[in-house]
Amino acid sequence: MNTIERYIAKVVFSSFAALALIILGLDLLFSFLSELGDTRNQYQFIDAMMFMLMTTPRRLYEYLPLLAMIGALVGIGRLANNSELVILRAAGMSTYRIVYAVMKAAFFLMLIGFLLGQLVVPVSEEYAQTNKAIKMADGKVQLSGKKRGFWHKENTEFVHFSLVEPSGRLHGVTRYRFDDSKQLTSIEYSKRAEYQENQWILFNTEKTEFVENKTKTEQIDEQIWEVSLQPALLSVIVLKPDYLAMTDLYSLSSYLEEQGLDASAFQLSFWRKVYQPLAIGALVLIGISFVFGPLRSVAMGTRLFYGIITGLSFKYLQDFMGPAASVFGIEAWLAALLPTVLCAFLGWFMLKRAG
């Protein structure tokens, strides 16, 4: 990277950093004020601050494509406003070489996004969500049927966990068993479950069996729970698909398909993460084409407005493709790729028209 390319990268990175501080700062402020409404039991002010801190990587990951595009839009726009683009082109630097210099800078943002999504966000988000749930419960685990908790299905058994700790311990495990004719045969509620010596152990279980027109109830202090669910999969049950690592998404998708369950949401999230570097590149290309085209001489506020509108449109299109893929039978990889391809084509088309 020569001196001119380093200078262009410096301008783009400084714009990106300034925008990240502003947008993330506002998001954290309003989210923290909202989070204070959840303070109760053991979940207090300090815990809310810790929750915001641990969810910051996830927020940055979500905003990264938008920030990359606006950073390129504002950074190259600054060069245009200062007539530096005119000087660069007069010195023999072509438009496509400028684009190439910005794309090399965008590569580092792609790398940051990959590391955040694969290594940082799954760990920090799991800790934040489970720690909050445990402290809000204040040791009083709720029974299944409440809004909080997580569901899991294996063969003819449906299981509800009220709380899942990062260590893998389960609290409030309710198991609903059905026979081949889909009739409920028994309900078991265990206060907790622990994974010991490659098997699950249920503690303090109350079992209710439905026999003909009668019920039979018994108390079991400790029993082995034969289930293929592994502790490594618990994090993917706790977290939303968009917060999981690609390896976890792939593993869970395979597991759900083996159980005959719908894995489309996890497959879509997997492919979105795979294509995120391409999405960043496509949005950066649009940002550059705006400056060389219709937004070359406008004020900074106007550029920000169009950048935010474009970034939000891309996000809404991604969100729309999820349900559309299910309704129209579109493959997950194609549904995740279409918004990126559309943005890349739009950016290339506007850049070509600008010359």
C-alpha cells in the first residue's frame, strides 16, 4: 500500500471510527435507559451496566456493514469537498484505483466482522443473557409455560428449560412425553440437571404419568436422563441464531434436521455470516459510487442521510428475505446472497455511469 493509498485508508478509517463512537454511543445510551426498567431482584444498576458492556460487541457487529458504508461515503466525501479527489485524478490516479484503495481498507473491517461474529459475540452474548436471566430469577425458577425459557425437542419428547447457565447446568427442566399416537403419556419436572461423566443427571424430579383415566405421581431424587443433547449445543439454544458462530449454526442446523425440525432460520443466519464480508464490500462500493456520482458536491448531512437510508434498506431487505425464502421455497444460501448481489450491482452500475 503506497502513500496515497495509506492516506485514503486513514481518511476512511477515521470517518468509520467517529461514526462508530457516535452511533454506538447513542445506541448504548438509549438501550441502557431501557435496561434500567428490568432492574429487580438481584439484577441491579451495576448488572445492567455489565450487560451493556458485554453486548457491545454484538451491537458493533450488527452495525458494521452500515458503518463501513457510511465511513466510506463520508471519508471519500471529505476528499471530494476538499478537492483532493480532483488532485488525485489529475495526478493520474484513476477512479478504479481509488476504489481499490478503499476496498483494501474495507478488507480490515471485513476481518474485524469475521472475528467478532465467530469468536467474540457468541461468548459475550451468552454470558450477558444468561447472567441477566439468573439474577432476574433471584433463585426462583419459573415453571414451563411462562414467556421466559427455552424449548427443545428430541424424538417424541418436548423439553422446556427455565434457565441455562453458561457452565451447562439446567434449571427448571420440564419434559413432556408423547406416544406414537401423539397422546401425552407423562410430565416430569426436575429442579435442575447437570452433565456428569458424559451423561445428564436430573435432580429432585416430580413425575406424573397418565394411565387410562388416572394419574400416577412419584418423587425421584436423582435419575439418569438419556438424551443426545450435548452441553456444547446449549449456547445455541440460549442465543438467537444471528448471535451464534458459524460453526455452531452449522452444527445446530444438522442436529435439527436429524430431529425432523425446521432449521431454516439457522441456515439463513449461517449464510448471512458467510456473506457478511461480501455485504460490507458491496455497501462500501455503493458509498463510493454515491460520492463519484450524485452526492459529490452535497453537504455532509445529506450524505449521512442517504447513507443511513441505504443501509437501513439493505437491512430491511435482508429481514424480508427470511420469510420470503420460507414462503416461496428459496434456498437459504440464495436468500442470504440476493441483497448483497443487488447492492453490488447497484454500486457497480452507478460507478460506471459516473465514469
